[in-house]
Amino acid sequence: MQIKPCYERAYYYTVFALLLPLLLLQAIWLRFTIVKLPEATGERTGNSGNSGNSEAVNVLILGDSAAAGVGVSQQEEALAGQLPSLLVTPYPINWQLVAKSGLTSTNIINELESLPAQKFDLVLVSVGVNDVTHCTRQKQWTKNITKLATLLCTKFSADKVLFSSVPPMHLFTALPQPLRWCLGLRATQLNTLMAAALADVCQASISNCANNKCSVLTVDLPFSQKYLAKDGMHPSKLAYSVWAKQAAEQFNIYPLHFKVQISASR
């Protein structure tokens, strides 16, 4: 028997209310006992490729602790270190990392608004885990994803933006049950809202974000222990490698219209 959505919501909130005292205790216990890993060290800007070419592909890695490389020791092992070398382009690549542990979607918007206007051809965004743990309201989450996508497509003229889906938090081994179940369910809800918000943005001509410029990247990753860092929550070096590879695959099949126009004019 399939439960109607309205009954599913009522069931969820009823169970949540009953478990709330236990969930609060687990959250407090976790805050004081979880292993706190530092961000990866290393350069946060760089370039690669054919330096003799006057044009370049500008790449931005944006977001939270996963974007910042928590879980590995060096940036070369994280997204910023692995993604640029996987991009297939005749142009040199200029990349930049704007990320910090603990950032919610609201914080990331603030980071973007503080950056000077510039051109980013390809953008990979990691956002959502902190919105789950900070209990960002669904309406605010939808508004923030819309604002992020619009900012990237207008102020930063992005050709392609990939929003990595919120990871399946119900598989994070550091989280005790039933807190793990609750946060995993919330992550799933935010992913559904993210996909809907990006679909709406890409249909709005005022956003300059048509032709599926913004989309969700759902990383196909088996969450066994080897894909998790020692804190049981962040990606390991192997997980970052899979993530970077799958992001690059999506970027490589998307035409960079700005670069195509330059080539055609020569």
C-alpha cells in the first residue's frame, strides 16, 4: 500500500516529535565527541594547461567543508586538486577555491556577494550538509538555491553550474541512530527541493540561466568505509577522486559557448 504524501508528512512529524528529546541529546553528544578534521592545506588558486593560449577556462569550486577538502591533508587530494586535470579542453585552466567549513547556503551567498564580478566558465558547488544540521527551513533553502544559481549565472556569467547533491547522511557512520535516519531524511528532502528550484531557475529568462546551465550532480558513490574519512562524515581521498571524475564527465560534455564563439571567430 502506498502512503499519500500528506500522510507521509504527518507520520514524519509525529515520529520526529516523539524522538525529539533523544535527537537533541544525540546532537549534543555528537558535538563534543565527533572527530574534528581540519581543511586541506595547499594553494586555493592555480592554473594548468597550454600557457601559450591567450584564452582560458575559469573554474570555481565553491562551498562547505567538503569543497574545502576536509578529510584529506592536501588540496591536491581534494576536489580543487583533482578536478582541473580531468577537464578536457584545448585551453589552459584557471581555477579558484572559495570554501570554508561550516558554511550554510546563506553563508555561501554572502561569500559570493563579497567577491568581485568576474567570469567563471565552470562552477562546482558543494552545499547542504550544514543546512541539514542547522535546520534551514525548506522555504529558505529553496530561496537560497535560487539566489546562488542566479548569482553564478549573472554576476559571474557561468556557462555551467553543477550543484552536488546533499550526500546520503543516513550512511554517515559517525552519526548514531535515530539521528542518522532523521538527518538522512532531511537531506533527501533538500535534494528534491534543490532539483525543483534549479529547474525553475533554468526556465526563467530573467536569470540568464537557460539551456540547463544549472543542474544537480548526484555522485554515484558506494558509501563503504573506504570512501569516508576517519571522522565518518567527510569524503576520503578515494571519494574525492570519484566525485571529481564524475563532475568532470558532466563538464566535458557541456559546450562552453563563450569559447566556441571565440574559436568560430578566428
